[in-house]
Amino acid sequence: MSHNFFFFHKSPQCITAQTLIPSYNHFVSGDGKNVSSSSFQIHCQSKQRKKLRLRHSSHGVKASLFTSSQKPVSVKAVITVIEKVGAALTHLGLSRGLDEIADLLGRTILVELVAADLDSKSGLEKPTVQAYARKIGSDDNSTFYEATFEIKEDFGEMGAVLVDNEHHREMYVKSFALDGFPSGAILINCDSWVQPKFDNHTKRVFFSNKSYLPFQTPSGVKILREKELQILRGDGQGERKTSDRIYDYDVYNDLGDPDNDKDSSRPIIGGPTHPYPRRCRTGRPRTKKDPLSESRSSDVYVPRDEAFSEIKQATFNAKTVYSVVHALVPSLKTTLADPDLGFPFFSAIDTLFNEGVALPDIPTTGFLGNIVPRLVRAIEDTGNSVLRFETPEFVDRDRLAWFRDAEFARQTLAGINPCALQLVTEWPLKSKLDPEVYGPPESAITTELVEQDIRGFCTIEEALKQKKLFVLDYHDLLLPFVKRVRELKGRTLYGSRTLFFLMPSGTLRPIAIELTRPKMDDKPQWKHAFNPSWEPTGIWLWRLAKTHVLAHDSGYHQLISHWLRTHCCTEPYIIATHRQLSAMHPIHRLLHPHLRYTMEINALARQSLVNAKGIIEGCFSPGKYSVELSSAAYDQLWQFDLQALPADLINRGMAVEDPTAPHGLKLTIEDYPYANDGLLIWDAIKQWVTDYVPHFYPEPNLIQSDTELQAWWTEIRTVGHGDKKDEPWWPELKTPDDLIGILTTIIWIASGHHAAVNFGQFDYGAYFPNRPTVARSPMPIEEPSPADKKKFMERPEAFLLECFPSQAEATTVMTILDVLSNHSPDEEYIGGEAEACWAEDKVIKAAFERFHGKLVEIEGMIDARNADEKLKNRSGAGVVPYELLKPYSGPGVTGKGVPNSISI
């Protein structure tokens, strides 16, 4: 994280970003004046200590023009290079020897300083000032290089740095710190891979930390700004190499593997048939058996600067997920030889937490204890390893909570899928699907069925008027997939609706579940409404109906609330930001921390999670149709304007606009933890963006005249989300308020929304009876065989266990959920630390400090809410406090913390 390299002064009079090495003097000004000086030391391998003197000023990051009386000035630059994880082992052979010789000769990195302005006489670019950087020391995983420049008096201000890497291997350049200019020290943040010139002859450019709209660009770097964007866009041709930095679009045509076997073929996701957001283009060859599909690869391309697993800690999330998918899950399949074997008793489920599953004694499991120590433990007596899960807090507090209707209902408001519940506004419930294809549209949940349950409170008309009826409605989304899913081994599916009643206590009570099978195979439509019962058969039918609904909710959560709405829909924002907004554009710099790490995680998901026969298809109800279901949801449900939290709540009937209420909204259910805490985060983000945008757009007309910004928004709408380009709901981008709304929405989805649906997955899903990911058996009253009916009547518990996921499915999902719920030790949390480019602008620095302070305040507000016994959806005996939107967290599986970006 950047705080390992920068120290931020608390005094607003001092320069806000300083470098170089952690644990040395941080250039703290003793008097807080505008200009100060201090020394720091670099530990060199020769054990000599080298001192470099830095001066800082509040006048910006550029060097001022020299007066005619000044002589050429000597400027020193220190370049920080981050070593790859495991670089010492991977970089061997002749090239290493050549690089070490280059280091000794001081010809490792050629650096050129570029003047900000053109020559006033000729109108041409001024000559660059060049120098070679030589290695001067190292510390932890960083290596430091120093270059010295003689700057002539007519050079003027510095606008950019050009870099030529003369090593034979790439290097990750963290930053440049330049000292010697009269106006003070200059820090340039790079955070980028620089390829060796032997592989890429184009010099890399890094701009100063000062932000510029396109028309403000200093004349000397205008061409460089435009050229850099052209490089990042590429030409749309050829296969991408690992070293490329090109951002381009493609459809999801790489999930299947038709060359491997016919059953691994998958349709193209993206386009008129299956609308979808676009992913990053890789340009891999097409498959032999399907010219529309892209071939599979063990190494999925992402632009080089999106690959962080090589420079972050060894526990970086992408690396951990990869290890689990490619080593631990195959080991489980070896141990659990029968993929269809279920759990014989509930006590057998408990052994996963108490005793664990013995892993085979094969080489691939030997290193897993170091990578996932929470999961894999060595057995001292035998030397073998065992997969044993931590007991989730949900179970530790109340191991029977999953069984109760009250908890089933509470989790629709405070669980890991709290953004699907809707207010019932029309009665009776009715399907919008074609009755000729799917059967009669009327719901089996009738007025009589509902009123027998709510009679003591009100009538159905009164309940509708008082906004007391709510529904989880997966009926029309799932029904078109039922026939195909039922053809898969070990799968069944229904369309479902679950109706809830709002009690006077502010809690929800489930009152009916409808399960529907459409017309299929010459059979008529089948549907049935189940309700809570007081007689044995009815009780067990209700429990089984809840199991089916929970499997539907798990699939909807993973494929739509999580994968589609966050990971998938954010990738086009990332691509467009790099293609259309220069790195020196203020909006690029605002979005950058919220777009980091996502593309590498998404590439891994395409490789191993949502691909044909991957984890999602193998363990969730829709099976091989999982991504098609996600596409159907995108087509029917997704709108950019409804991704804003207030708009989403209003659209679902969970809130109405009210200028007198907090956040301008009155919630339909007052104790709605996700909405209550989410609105705190939303408002904090919006205020930060509201402070940021007018600073760079003081005049409203600058929005429409910003060519890069307009190209960015056009490309998101017409290319990245091109299958929705003609929809009328896309926001316009004409005013600062338009931009504030768009940016707040993107940042919310990448931070708050993703945190709410991701980091509680282990706590609520690891004990899978609470959230089964698949239902394997149909209801015992849907045309049962005599044997199935007999089994249900004689041993209903065994029938329920057979409906649950198999041992192989359950342990695989539990393993993945543990990893997905994990915070990396170097997680970057929202509002936690300012970007260096913000810290050097007094106005933006102050705004960010207010943002940070608000988030710290929100932490306390959430703690207070969880301690309030009147809020029964987040407190009470055995209830897990709602902490998923608490901004900050320590490492590990904590059930709280809002990272800046979708980092897992």
C-alpha cells in the first residue's frame, strides 16, 4: 500500500506527499513553514549510507521557471522499483547476469525529463534532459536508483518523465522523487510495469501529479497525453501478450471449451441473444469446433498494470483463490470420490468444523497450509493435512438459528443478499410470462391463504395500503430455465415467490412460498403454495419449500447481486477509464483507487469460477445455465440509474423520497440494516465527490467541453454496455451534478455494494443448511414416486438431507466462500488513505480528510445501532450484528470492512 512509501503531513502548510523509504526520516517540517528541508538515508548494499536532501513547498508539484541570472541546476531523482514476489527464484540465467552488469555500470534506467511548455521562439518541443539511473540500495522488496540531471535555465517547468528500461526483464516502477528544483521536491507516482526496451521500443511516460483537463494540458506534453491514450487503446488486432498494456472490449466467448468436449460448449454471452456487459479483449485464437468461441488458456490476459498478484503480499486474494481452485478443490474431489454422496446426518455436517476432511497425501496439498492456514492444517502424528473449517459466527452464536422462520426473514434485510426484497404493490400476484408457453399466470398465493395468516392484524387490502407485504420474486426470472435445469443430473428448479408480512415489531414474518413448474414434456403446469404449519407433514413441506427458495436466493445472490452487478458491470468502467481518460485527468485519478485489482479477479473468475464446469456451474442450482441466467437478469433488470442506492431502494418500494427524512428518504421498513448503513456510506461518497468535482469544473460548461470525459461516458454506454445503448434511462452528462451522480454510483457499486454482498458469505453460507446453493430433489408432493413418498413420510429429515448439496458440492463451496470472504493484510479501505495526487492539492486534501473523518464517524454510528435492542433486525439473543458496511477491518474473515474496490 502507498503508506509504505509516503508520509502525509498534518500541517496544511507543508507539502503533502513525501517519499522514499519506510522507517526512515519522513521529512517532517519542524516549523510548518512553506519551505522546509530535511534529510533521509538510504541503506545501500555496500553498507554506506547515502544522504539526499529534499525541499518541499506548498506551490505545487512543478519546478518553476528559472530567472536569467540562474545557472544550470543539478537535480537528483530517486526511482523506487518494487521487486516481484519470488523474483529471486524466477529471474535466473543469462539475462540476470546481464542485468547485474548493467546495474554495476550504472546503465539500468534511462530517464528523460520533459519540459511542460513548448519553446517560445520555435514553437517546438524543448529537448529532453537525459541521465542514466544507477542502483544505490535496496530495502525489503524495494530497490532504489538515482539519476542526476543538469537543468538549463530555459528548461522551465517539468511536465513529464520518460523512462527506458535497459534491463532484460520488466520492472515495477513505484515512484520518482526529484529534488533540486528551486520550487521544491517533486513526487511522481507511477505504479506501473515498464518493459525492457529490447521487447518494447516505446519509452514509458509518467506525468506529474498535478491534474489537468484536456484543454489545460501544458503545451509540451499535449502530444504525449494523446499518444499514451492511443497506446492504451491498441488497434483491436492480434493476441494480447502478458506485457501489453492494452484495454479493449470483447464479448464473453471464452467461458466454454468446445474443443475439449461437446458438453463444455457454451453460448456467446454478449450481443442480441444474450445481452451482457463487455469484458477485456484477449485476442486468443478461436476454437476449432466453434469459430465464435475463444480458446481457453491457463493464463488469461489482463493489461499489465492490472496484474497485482506479483507485487502485493503473497496472500493477495487473486493468488489465494487460484491456489484453492487449482490445488485444494482437486484434492477434495480425490478424497470425496462419489460426487453425489450426501450427508447421512446433520451431525456429519458438524464434523466439517470439528474434525475436518482428510486430504490426500499428494504434493499439491503440501503447500496449502501456508497459503490458506485458516482451512488447511497439518496433522502432527501423520504429517498429512486436513481441511477443517472455522465455525462461522452465525453458528457459534446460535446453531439453530437457520431453522427458524424469523432468521430466514431477517436475512432478507441483513444477510448477504439484502437487495432483492420488494414491496408488493399489485394484488393478486401474477406472472408476466406467456401463458401459452409457461401456463396460467395467476399465483397460487391467494387472498384467502394470506388472510388466514394475517387476520389478527389486518385484511389484504389494508396490508397493501399500509405497505406491509413484501416479496422475494424469482418466479419469472427462473421459470424459463426450469425445464433445461431439470435435465441436468442432481438438479431441480422451480420458479418461486416468497411472501412476507411486516410485523408491528418491525420484523418480517414469512407467510407463503409458491413453487411453480411450467408446462413441460406434455405435462401441465404444476404449482403449489406452502405456508407455515402446525402439523407434521405441513411443517416438513414448509422446511423443504424454504430450502428451494434459499437455493434460488443463493444463485441469484452469487450470479446477479454479486457477479453481475459488481464484477461484470464494473469492468467496462475500468476499460473506458483507461482508454478515454488520461492518467492526468482528475476524474481518472478520482476513480483509480476504486477500479484497482478488479480485472485480475475477473479474469480468474472467467478461468475457474464462472467457466464451463467451473465452481459456479458445479455447485449452484442453474448449473451450466448459470451465466445465461445472469444474462437474462442483465437484460430484464439492470439499469445504470438504478444502481444508485437511493434509486434502487425507491424502485423496489423499500423507500420513498422525503426531503424531511435523513438522506432524503423514508424507508418502508425502518429497521433495514443494509439500507440504513448503506445510505450512510452513500452520502459520505456523494459528499466527497461533490467536493471534488467543482474544484476541477468551476464552470458548468466545462463538463460538455471536456472531450475526454464525454468520450468516456459515450464509450461506457455504447460499447462497454453496448447491448443497452438505446435505453432511455441512461443519465445525461451535461452538468457537474450529472457527473457527481454517475461517479457516486460507480464508486458505491465498487465499494459499499460489493462489500455488502461479499464479505459475509462465509458467516452466512459456510453452514450450508442456512443457505444451500442447490436443491437436488423436487418437492415430495410434485408427482412423487411411491418410493419417494414413502421416504418422505417415514424419514423426512433424510429427505431434506438428500435435497441439500452433496458432500463434494458443500465442501467446495465452503472452501471458496472462506477465501472470498477474506480481507488481505494490505487491503485498501474506502477513505482510508489519500492518493498522493490528492494530498498535494490543499482543497482536495481537506475534502478527503473530511471524507475520512465521516467514515470513522460512521463506524461509531453502526456500533451504536448494533447495541440498540429496539432494532431487532440487527440485535437480540444470538443475532449476528450487522457490520458488513463498517468501513474498516483487520485482515482475515471478519464480516466487516469496505474496500475501495472489488479486490476479491
